[in-house]
Amino acid sequence: MAIRTGTQKRRDDIQSLLATGSWTISRLAVELETSESTIRRDLREMSATGEVIRTIGGATAAGYVEPPLGQRMEANAEAKDAIAAAAMDYLGDGSVRTVFLDAGSTTVRVAQRIRDREDLTVYTRGLEVAMALAQPNGPEVVMVGGRVSAKSHGTTGAFSDHALGRIRVDLALLGADAVDAAKGLGEPTLDEARTKEVISERARTVVVLADSSKAGREVSAWAPLSEGWVWIDEDGVHPQR
């Protein structure tokens, strides 16, 4: 039996939205001006035919891969600016002297806000983050070596893990491809997940900076985070227990 034209158009619209990343059922319903039960039925049937991949409370496109950093820098810019602004609350405390600042489009925005913080030592695996901070009268910058990802421009692997396993920081600000309260932080590769797990174990405070589209996204690898980590999205600060 052929799908009705209206249904097919809605499912085409769902596919277009999921091409930008993971979406929740509630966000899809609002965007497409329909009910959550309709979206839930569409996703169930589209998942059965392999068109989409169901996630916790939503879906992502089948075959979704992380877009290049340059493309991600432009996506959800308003949300990322709000997240970076909220992250500054964790950097205003005089007790914070050492920071790990992850690679990523949101953490670059944080770097731009602390360029004049001579009181900080910043460890980073992100090339753009290091370049944003490497200036006179700014933080001391320590670039963590390793294999460079073509997409995130972040370092990973044995060199990275070796270095991070020998430092301690007051604060780790981490990016993420996916966030889940139970699983922790999701990444496209085991190397990236492992690198973030290592630094989370070496940080007094762990804060994940990721917009709400990252909730429940299905990815290849997960990094469990230390107890009491915090997630900041565009809606505010969410302590995790």
C-alpha cells in the first residue's frame, strides 16, 4: 500500500532535518507542526526500512557522520555562544588555574573569551583552540600531541593519552558528539572516547559543552565520566549524578 502524499512529504522533511544531526521527537513535532504520536509512528516505520536510526527519545539519519569542523562552526551558532557564556562561570573562580579545553566548535568560542587570562594554564588537543590562545599576554598554552583528526582537528591516540595521564587540571571543558546521562559522552571513534575518558579522570571538575541536539544521539563509542560531571546546553546547566 502506497504511503499518502502528505505522509511522504512529512517523512521527507524528517529526513532533511535529521541530515543536520540527531533530533528529539518533541523538536520534530514542533518543527513540523504535528503531534508527537505521528512523529513516533513515522520514526518507527522509517527505522524498520533503514531510513533512520532511532535514539533515546528521537532519531538520527542512517549513515550520519560528524561534519567537518568548519561546517560545525557555523551550525547552531547562537546556542554555542550561549553555552560558551555559561561556561565562563566555571572560569571566574580564583581557584581555577589549570584548564583542559577540548577540540571543537563550542570550545573555540570559550577560547576566544579567555585570550587575556594570563592567570591560566590551558592544555588543549584542539589546533584551533591553541591558535586562538597563542598570543602575548594570554594564558600559557600547552598543546597535547597525537594523531590529528581530519574532522575535529583534535589529537588522539597513544601520545595524547600518555601526556594527559600525567597531568592534573582544575577544570576540563569537553566537547561531545553525543551526551547521555547514563553512558556519559559519545564520540565517533574509540580513540576520541578514550582520550576524553583519560582527561576526565585527571580533572577536579568536568563540564561537557554540547547543545541539546546531542542528547541521545547514536554514536560508535562512549566515554564514562567521573561522578558529578556537568552538562551545559543552550538551556542552562544540568548537573549529572
